[in-house]
Amino acid sequence: QAQLAESGGGLVQPGSSLRLSCHVSGSTVDEHSMGWFRQAPGKEREGVTAIERDGSAFYADSVKGRFTISQDNAKNTLYLQMNSLKPEDTAMYYCAAELNPPYGGSWLLIPNEYNYWGQGTQVTVSS
């Protein structure tokens, strides 16, 4: 059973970059489809990006060209590189994992696809 732990959040200025990490224990990152989600106060959790076991990646339109998902199998860690951050990127960011998602592809941007979640790391973009 996968256990997920996010890190790397913080307070940054608009236009800055951050890299979030999600370490997986109890299982291996390459066995799972993985995703990053975010939730701002008063809003629903939304999919940011996801990666399938074959390496195919999917992105929300709001982050395309700015965010990049990657993973390091040797470190059992998922990453989210966030560039050109905007105030609207402010949210709690969560990573998620699923061994056998009912659907794949862009469906991986839907929270219900996942059974395993981390506790989240806060990202605040403000001047």
C-alpha cells in the first residue's frame, strides 16, 4: 500500500519557480499512475498534471508550458517543476497514486481515479 509524502512548497513571488517532491514508500512509483492536484480555499480539488506508467503525461490547460511532471524511479519520487508561477497557482498541492486506475489518459486528472493521497504542501504565490 503506497504512502505519499509531499514537500517543497513555500511562499514565492509571481514569476518564480518551485519544485515539489512526492516521496513514495510502501510501494514503487513506477508501478503506479501518478498525479498532482491542487485545492484553493473554497474551491474543489482540481487536476494539475498526471503521468502514466508508460511515461505519458497530461496537463491541465492552465499549467501547460509552465509545469512539468517527472519521476525518479531510483529515488521513488515524483516531482512537479513549476515555473512562471502566478497568484492563481496558490493552493494546497497534493500528489496521488493509483495502481490500477479505472480509466487512463486525461481521465487521470480526475481525483476519483486515485486511492492513495499525500497530506499536501502549501504553495503561495504573492508579491
